[in-house]
Amino acid sequence: MPLKIRKSNAAMGHGAEPWNAFLVGHRSMDLKREAVIKTAAHLFLEHGYQKTSMSLLAARLKITKPALYYYFRNKEEILMECYRSGIAEIESCLNRLSPDAGNGFARLQLYVLEYATVVLTHEFGRCVAMIDDSALSSKTRRGVRDLKRKIDASFRALVAEGMADGSMAICNPKLVSFAIAGAINWAGIWYKPSGELSPEQIAEAFMEILTGGLRSAANRAS
Amino acid sequence: MPLKIRKSNAAMGHGAEPWNAFLVGHRSMDLKREAVIKTAAHLFLEHGYQKTSMSLLAARLKITKPALYYYFRNKEEILMECYRSGIAEIESCLNRLSPDAGNGFARLQLYVLEYATVVLTHEFGRCVAMIDDSALSSKTRRGVRDLKRKIDASFRALVAEGMADGSMAICNPKLVSFAIAGAINWAGIWYKPSGELSPEQIAEAFMEILTGGLRSAANRAS
DNA sequence: ATCATATTCTACCGCGCGGTCAAATTAGTA
DNA sequence: TACTAATTTGACCGCGCGGTAGAATATGAT
């Protein structure tokens, strides 16, 4: 009778190694799918999407490649799920500050702060900013871009709002949105957790640098 | 007697199709190397580095793959040359405005304008901003990063200068440099020449957005 | 124990990649 | 013309990739 790997006590919960979800038998498909995309996100962020092979991903999960294909149709479905989670997280940030946090300018500042924090610290948020979607099939890519566009639209709406209530100088919302998102996304690329600057420090500095030029004269006088 | 492709009248000069450099015989190695990296840059920008195969590059030049290896050791040497040209162009911008174009803040503004223009319009400048160097061997990548670091250092020096002469508010030069370069590099990614905004429009808007928050109070009063 | 189902495995496929080789072709020279 | 050196080529290699087929195994219900 062969040895049997026994179920680990720490197999469930957030702190566990992801591959514990695969240790023995029956746990729900959802748990295993989550374990896969979580591990995949880390690998994608470390080596890039193209250079992360399905075999490596499987190895990290202590399973074999075909098992992956039992849970996902193909490689790009896995990346798509990473995007979906990350974009959902960013959207929830945006909705959270919606109610009433001051004028448009103040809310833009808050959003910059939150967006930067997500992109620097959230494992799936980082995927949205960092991972190039050009490797995807055109159909899947269109789906991703649609989701991204929603974020961009909210961003522009915030800028337009600030201009309408007089708290921001007049400007091109599209370009403002691109400039801010670009600076932050790029930070997602060079930022390494081992560096000397914390995500909070970076987020605060970026907020000041990127929104400092947008305050209206009236808003500045106050 | 087989047909012989005759030398085109337009085979030389800047406006010609790059592959004309290969049409017949003897032209200098340098011309052909230039034709290769120029064509490669366009393909890298269009499809990405990883997805541009040496076979495709050769096909675009109307030669065969092994001929490519007569002029370059390997694929990454070609990308390296693209980087080198782009970085040289950016450095020349920086040197050009060095002498005396006003205080630190004014010169930073000029530099932002020029950097954005190069990254949006110059074929090799775009490579520097857009093409991920993580596909390179670690040795080559170190070379590229050294070159990039020089640009970053100049950038930070400009910021430090502005702080020293009182034209800019106090800030972290490293983060300012990253924020500005990031926003512009990211523009290199989304910008398509077919879009409705011209590089000049983008460059000017970015200059205002990205430097607006850096002006010192004293500088603002004037 | 038995069976049906859910899950995971071993073994494999076709493909296109970066890169190489030795042969063929061309150009320059005399 | 004939010789040499520079250039280009067709044919090929090994590899690792994404993905698959079908057998093997584990699980849960009876």
C-alpha cells in the first residue's frame, strides 16, 4: 500500500500555500481555480506572461500540466481571470470614494492615492497595470480593453466633475487621465517590494506630483 | 541566363524602402546594418519583440534568415542597437538644451517637451520607451539599464537644479523623474499615429500636467 | 464490493522558434 | 578567364511551447 499524502491542517484559508488547495481530493473547483490564478499572477508578475509556461505554473502548484486544463480552457483564460480580479478591485476603489469626499479635485486626489496603492500592492491590480495584453487573441483582448475602458471613463468623469465645480483648472480629461494612469502603471513596472520606498510613500508623492498642476487658481487661493 | 534584379534608383537615401539596401551586391555593411535595425524597430513596435521572429524580419528585408546572422550575432544584438540609437537621440535632446534656457523649472519643462516628442515620434526613441527589455539576457540587459540610468540621472539632476535655484518646490527628484518618465513612456504605448491627437498636442499637454505641480510658490507669483 | 463520476496522470503531438552549416552564388581583381 | 573573398542560400537541428488523448486513480453513494 503506497504512502498517502495527508491533508494539511493549513490547507485552507488565505495564508496557506496555494498548492495546498490541490493536496487531496475533493475541495471545490472554485478554490482550486483561485489557487491557480493566484499562483499564475505571481509568476506573470515575476517573469512576464509569455515567459511563464503552463508547465512551470503546474509545477508550482505541485500538479501536472493536464490537470490545469481540467480547470481552465487555455492559458489566456487564466490571464483573463487575473485581469478581471484586478479590474474589479480597482473599480471597487472608485465606487468606495464615490459618495461625498469633497469637491472633484479632492476626490481625484483620493482616487490617485487608491489607484496607486492597488497597482503597487494588490496582486491582481499589478497584473492590470503591468501585463501586456497584446499576447491575447483579439477576441479576449477586446474583452479586457472593454473592462479597462470603464476605469478610464470613470477617471475622466472625475476630472470633468472637478472642472465643472471649479476646483480644477480646465484641461483635457482624456490626456489627464492617460498621464496619471500612465505614471502609476509605470510605477507598477519598476517598483519592487524589496526597494527602499514603500507603496504608501510612492502613492503620496505621486498624488502630489500628478495632481499639483491641476488645481484651479480659485481652489489654490483658499 | 537568369533575370537579374537591377539596382533601384531609389536604393539609397533616407526615404527609400529599407530592403533596397540589400538589392545588389556591394554596399557597405553599415548601410545594411542600419536597414536591419530600422526595419526591426518598426516590427518590434508593431508586434512586440518576442512576437517578431527573425524569419519575419528577414522576409521584410527580402532576404533569408541566415543572411541576417551574417550582420548580427543574434536577435538581442539587434534590439540592443535599437536601444542604443534611441537613447543616443534622447541624450542629444538633453545636451541640446543644456546651455542656458532659463531656470531649472523652465529647462525641465523644455526637457519634458522634447522627451515626449522623441518618445512619440522617433522610431528608436519609441523603442526605448515601449519595448520590454526583460527578454534580454542578463548581461545585455545590464548594458541597456546602464544607458537608461544615465538618462534618469540627468533627469534627476535637472530637478535638483530647479530646487536649488528656487524655481521648483521641494520634492523627491527620484520620484518626480519616475513619474514624468513613466507618464511619457506609457504614452508611447497607447499612442497611435492614426489617432486624433498629434504628438505636439500630447507633448504640450503633458508638459503642463506633469510640471504644473512642481513650480515653487515664488516662481508662481512672478 | 461495486459502480459511476470526478480528477489527475503518463505519454505524446505539431509547430515555430532562434540559430547553424556547408554549399552555392556573386563581386572584385588580375 | 580564372582565382579569391565576400555574401547569400536551402536545408536542417534541438528545443520548449501550448495543448490533447486516453488510461489510471481516487472519491462518494449504494
